[in-house]
Amino acid sequence: MIFSIPNLLTFLRIMLIPLFVIAYYLPYPWAHALATGLFVIAALTDWLDGYLARRLNQVSPFGAFLDPVADKLMIAAALVMLLADTEVYARVLDGRLFAVVVLVILGREIAVSALREWMAEVGLRSRVAVSYIGKIKTIAQMIAIPFLIWREPLWDLPIFRFGEILLYLAAGLTLWSMAIYLKAAWPNLVHPTRKR
């Protein structure tokens, strides 16, 4: 079931990442609009592949592995590019705070991935399944990043500032969701032979 529709959408999301990176760095006035559009399409496939997997009963172990990998690659690519962009760095409220927020988000993704892998090895992966807070965090990131890429006001709304504030909110939710996962896994981290 590797080539199911949901998995093909996940593959599409992964293939969009290099196109998004190229679009971001194109030396044209419309480059950021294109990069924003590609990111939004990729973000929509994240929702659509999960919906179709459940709707078509095509949930698979391969899809469960690949989907979060695609999400993390997409988020990491976007955040690293934004952090390295001197124009973004000049526009944010505080460049050092923005850098710390990006580090918190990326660090949490690495830590939670490692935690899930370890819990899977001891047969308790379900204890660290995606939480409601984790889903809200992902939504906040998926909205914040296109706003930060777009940059320019939209209908006189300060889109960039909205994106920045949403990203800070996502960082807070990131820490909260990581605390939830650590709390769920803590008994088995402290006593690895004990199953509860």
C-alpha cells in the first residue's frame, strides 16, 4: 500500500520542498508569492493525506512513518530559510528572540521524534501519539510560516507581524506538547523495564 493516494500526497509534499526553497531564493519580485503558494499547497496536502487515509481506509505503517517526516522537513526548511534571511531578521520584533523560537521548535521536533522512536522500541508508541495541543501547534506553524514568507500587508493587515506572533505562540505550544509527551513517557524513561 505504498502507492496509495494518501502516500502519493505525502511524496508530493516532500517533492515540493526543493521547489519551495528554489522559489524562495528566486531573484524576482513575485518569488515570495510563489514560495508562499508552494508552502500552502504542501500544508494542505498534510491535512488532505490524513483525511483521505482515514476516509479511504488506507492508513498504513509506511504512511504513518512518512507523513511526520515530510512535515518536519517542510517546517525545518522554511524556518531555517526565514532565520537566515536578513530582511526577515530586520523586520522581527527581536532577532535573538526569533532565533531562540526557531531553535525551540526545531529542537522539540528532534527530541519528540527520538522519544517516539524509543517508546516504539519498548512497545509503547501509543503513549506518545500526537496530542490535541500538538495539532494546534502544527496549525499555528502552518499559518505563521506563509505569513512570514509573504511579508507584505494584505488588505492593510500586518500579515508579517501576525505570522511572527503566531510563531511565538506555536513555540509556546511546542514546549507544552513536549511536556505532555515527556510526562506520558517519564515512567518508562526512569524505569525502562516497567510497563504500565
